[in-house]
Amino acid sequence: MYENKQDPQRALLVSVDAGEFDAETSLAELEELAGTAGAEVVAKVCQRRPEYDTATLIGSGRLDEIRQFAEKNEVDLLIFDHELTASQIRNISDATGVDVIDRTMLILDIFAQRARTSEGRVQVELAQLRYRLPRLGGQGHALSRLGGGIGTRGPGESKLESDRRHIRRRIQALEEQLAELERRRVRQRARRRKDGVPTVAIVGYTNVGKSTLLNALTDAGVLAEDKLFATLDPTARALTLPDGRTVMLVDTVGLVRRLPHHLVEAFHSTLEEAAEADLLLNVCDVSSDEVREQIDVTERLMAELGAEATPVVTVLNKCDRLAGFEPIAALGGNVLVSAKTGFGLDALLQKVAERLEATQVRMRLAIPYDQGGLLAEIRAGGRIFSEQYTGEGTEIDALVDKKILSRVQVYQVP
């Protein structure tokens, strides 16, 4: 039945409220995640308990209710809004007769669907194998099919049902591939720094319009869908600021509450693109009731990655969805925009130019003909807007790298 892709899996979402987090809000997000993975959510159940049951997380009485409901409503899959151990997965599945996955497995499955580049696929497979290795004992039934439904995509039956030594060897091979890709990223960042190209990273919660913003600013043509984790692989595009400077604008993977640490580890090199940036654009959905939480989640993760000192511009996106919206471009240092309609993008670019430390200065210079080498340096390290040949030399209007400022000031003209 699962092999028929026309029939979505019928899922029941389960949560236990033990006071650790906002269970209701997290369960609503789990419903969005399940829909993104392709499941049809039949119902949601949340049980309030003083503590989790060590064997099944949920009480035995409620578990029996779940079994009866699953039988009557043809439920194919139970998705728990918690990380489950191997024994918990096995116990719940045995008690209900239904396949079981947890929140982390669901997110990993979405990532497996979304990965497009070789690096993205390596990162996802590595995260899946690291997470599933200690849980193989509890997933015998769920893994008896090859790619049979949500939570089983990615490495596949041959890898997951082989012995643990084989999986560990695979993990080691993936780690080596990822290390090489990370070294390549480090070299690329070093080259950009050497060339004096600042990096601006778009970070933020999933599905707040980061890819739409990248497309609006750079015509990048990146896939932008109204789905969680529509973008997984980072995309970088050149962007020209109002003062003439060129920066590298990088789109990054979206974040969620309680982002599994396995994903943070596997996507460390990708997330470092944000951590190493000169400026962060923290994008949030200003029309959402969770806008404050979206900002906080991003700030916490950036702090974990060591980017707490990086300058941040908070971008309040989707303002076109606000009832009675009046165009006000800036709100106390934040920038109000609509990536969809284009409102506020000029104000955003101006704010980015203001917040980025200037590495270049715009000047009008008259360079003598015998200083052709200096003119070539200006051309290579900056940008020339206009040039005119005179009897004494070349008059230019240009952005000049601060590194050679002291050598060109003698040729400055009003």
C-alpha cells in the first residue's frame, strides 16, 4: 500500500505535554511538517503527564485508545513529537500494530526529499545514519520495505538492515566526504575575503520567505514554495548595494523549534556560511503569531554557532498579509518588507549598506598615465563607474579599496 505514491500515508500525531515546551504550538508545527512530507494527518492527540513513560512515552490507557482509533480509521503511521528510543519505538509499534517514527525522523525524511546537491545528500544521509544506528533494533518492521513511506527514505534497506559495522564504515566515508567539502567551503570563503567581497547571509525560520527574498533581490531563480524546508542547499548570488559595493548574498537552510542536533552537526559546514558572514539578515514572517519565537530560534542557533557578535538586520517579511497595512519602511532598526510585492526592498538594501563595515570608499581621482599599475589595482579591487581621458591622465569615479587609500589620496580631485 505504501508503494502507491498516489495514496498518502494516513498519520496520527502524538504528543506528551510534560511541561518541557509549548506542546500545542509544537504539535501544530508537527502537522505542517507531516504535510510537507506527504502525509495526510487524520488526527492529533496530546496527553498531559507529570513525566514521560519510560517504556512508551505515553500512558498505557491512552496508548490503547490510539490502537483502537488507528484500527477504525486506517491509520498507517504514528508520528511522535519527541525523540524516541529504539525500545520505545518497538513497544509502541507492538502495542498498536502501526509503524512509528518521531519528530527527528520526520524532519530527516523531508531533508532527504529536498536535497539536490551532492553535498546536501551527503549531509542528509550522514544525519540519518547517525540517528538510526542506535535505533535499528526498534525499527525492524518499519524497515522491512525498501523506501516504504515517511521515515524510511535515504539510505535504504540494504544499508539500514546490514550489520552495524557496515553502517559505521559508511558513516566514516560520509564524514570524510563532508570534511573535504568543508575544506572547499573554507577556501571559497578565504578567497572572497581576500578579494574584499563581504558576505550577507539570509537566515531565519523555515517558510518565512527567505528564497523569495533572494529571488527578489538578485533574480536568482531559486525554488520558492509555501512549504517547510523548500530550500535545503545553500545558494549564493552577487548583489549590488546602493553605494555601488558588491556583496555575496547567501540563502541558507530554514530553522525550526527544537532543531535536531544531528542536523546541526551534519549541516555544520552549511550553517557556517551564516556564522562566517559579515552581516546576517534574520528574516521572519511578520504576519505570523509566532514572529517573536521565529526571531528567538534563529538568534539562539546563531549564538550556538559563535555568530552572536555578527551584525544583524531583522527583516519583517510578508507585510502584505497584514490587515490594514500601511507602508512604513523601517520600524526601530528593523526593516518591513514584502519580498512578494517588492515593497521595502530599497530600504532593506540601504540598511544593509549602512550596517556593513565599509571596505571601499567612493572617490573621484585623476590618475597620471605613468601610474597605470595603480589604475589596474583600483580596477581589480574596486569598481569604476566612469572614466575620462584628459591631457594629464585618466579621471575616474570609482570605489577604491581601503587597502590602497593612502596611495591614491594624492590624486583625489573635487
